[in-house]
Amino acid sequence: MHNYHYAETLAETPSDARKIEREAIQRSIDLLKEACEKGPNSREAIDALYYLDRLWSILLDDLANSENRLPKELRASLISIGIWVLREIENIRNERSKNFEGLIEISNSICLGLEGAVR
């Protein structure tokens, strides 16, 4: 996963930041689909969950930053989604869930929203 600081990315242009975010989320979708096919105890699942956990940790840090330029309501909604994603990752890791489909669906929705923001 690309390790970048959003403040640096946003210094370029907001549309560039949205494009990078969309690409990172699309990568998580691809990994989650592989994990779904191979099963929750597969190497693919471990990789997908690790990637998604890191991605949402970065996103949540940025969303919680007072310098984030998104509207407060949108930030709050995304933080709620991020918390759900992190909980679901832990549920899968602890074998309380096999809900890759839910993670894929949420990620697809966010990716589509970001796609509209890039245009």
C-alpha cells in the first residue's frame, strides 16, 4: 500500500487526493474479492484484512484531523463507516464473521462516491 500523508496530497489538488483514495480503495476491493474466493483463513484473507486495516487507519487519522476540509457531517459519517470496517475486520480475524461481502459492498459504495468526486 502506498504510504502517504494526506496533507501532502491535498497540497497538490483535492481531485488528485480523491483519485489516490479511490485507487487505494479499489485495491482493497480486489484483495477482498480474492479473500472471499479463497476463504477467511487463507493467505489472501490475511493480506486483504491487513491492507484494509491499514487503509482505514490512515483514513480515520485524516478524518479526525481538524485540518481536514470535508464537511463535518460527511467526516462523521465516514468515521462511523471506518469504525464499522475495523470492527468487521476484527470479527473476521476472530472467526466471528465471514462477511467479506459487506466489506466489499461498503468499499464499492465509497469508491463510486470518490469516482464522482474526481470528475
